[in-house]
Amino acid sequence: MSIVTADDNRHEEEDARTRRRRNIALALALGAVVLLFFVMTMVQLKAHFGA
């Protein structure tokens, strides 16, 4: 059994903030890729059908 100190708690909070920032960055990057594929698909469809 270990003793949890205030210093350990502070490190856990910093790690949680770091993970949250990284997750937000990954979500934004994934959204950008999805948007890019959508736009590319629309451009190709427009070129193919000549709309």
C-alpha cells in the first residue's frame, strides 16, 4: 500500500490536462481529415458529373 501525497495528486492533474489537450488535438486532426476527404469527394463528383 502506498501513501498518496499532494505532489502525486498534482502530477495526476497535470497528466490529465496533458491527455485532454492531446485528445482534443487528435479529434481536431481527425475532423480535418474527414472534412478533407469530404471536400475531395465532392470536387471529384462535380468533375465527373459536370454539375
